[in-house]
Amino acid sequence: MDLIPSAFVARPLKIVVIGAGISGIQFAHDATTSLSGIDLEIYDRNPSLGGTWYENRYPGCTCDVPSHTYQFNWAPNPSWSSLYPPAPEIHKYLEDVADRHNLRRFMTFNTECVLAQWNEDSSKWKVVLCNVVSREKKTVFADVFVYAVGRLNNYKFPKIEGQKTFRGVQVHTANWPADMTVKDKRVIVVGNGASAIQCVAALQPGESQSHPADTPR
């Protein structure tokens, strides 16, 4: 009995990941080491990988988890500078891991997801992406859509009377400018969470006058 050749042709499984932070890097490693026949694309709105450790650069920003537990089990780092490493060191670690495991090749930066829609008829995700610089949009279709973005970067300012007429500089710790300096300036810090505590401690040593202030409950 002659067998009829199958017309089926295997195709790569298209996976689109939004977010190139810790979760995105972990997924890229697991997918490429555990799966075969995949077409992986990772998009991030920032100019580089790292997620929250790329975005957070306020004075004194550190991790509140011991360094030896705040790392990938497949990429241990024996050279942490301290028990609670500063943000730039963590970001450098993530960059080194991505480069060492050749994961950056899957990543496209300065690109945000503006729509992700499942189509029942085609059994595919329609993903609309937008370049944050040029504002040009493109559409890709995926079999698997992974949302690997953080939840800590949608910051907002508290409503304070006179805020709109304040003539000084207003910054949020979640969006601290890289070239920001407060030397010889008087600084009011609103809030008493982890970011505020780290920021006040870093600003105190003679560079500025820092005055913590809590928000009303």
C-alpha cells in the first residue's frame, strides 16, 4: 500500500512578548532553551532592556532583596558589590546576561504595544506596535502573546494645592532625569515609601536641604 505524502508543512510558532525586563529576559531564555521551532520577538518601549532597572535612576535607588536571591538561577553572579546592590549594578547585570546568552537579538526597543486582539477565526493575536520616536505603527500576528510588563512605572503626582503654579522643578522618582542635580537646592520629598526613604538618605550628605513630607491619608 502506497502512502500519500502529507501536505502538512511545519511552521515556526510565532511568539510576541511585550516587555524586555526581568520577565521578558527569563521568558526568552526559557523559550529558546526548552522549545524548538519558534519565532520569537520581544518589544519594549524603552531604549534598552532592563525594565524597572532601566527606568529607575533616582538617588539611592537600590534593591530591597538580597543580591544572591535577586538573580537568575541560570546566571548566578558571584561579584555583587553589596548585599543590596544599587540600581545601575542590577541593570548592568541584566545587560550582561542578555549579551552572554545572546538574547538581545530577539529584542526591539523604542516600541510600545497599543493593541493586542485575539481573532477567533484565524486563531491568532493581532498586535499593533508603535515606535515611540517616529510614531510609526506596524501590525504583527502571533500564535502566542506574552504580556511581560511591570506594574510600577505608571506613576502619578499627588494632587497638591498650588502645584500648577509652582515655579520650581517637579520630578517623580519613577522618572528621574539622568542629568538631574539638586546640589545646593532646597528639596521637598513627598511620600514616605521605599523610594522616598532611599532618595532622602542619598540627598542628605551635604548636597541639598531635604524635607520629607507625607501625603494626606
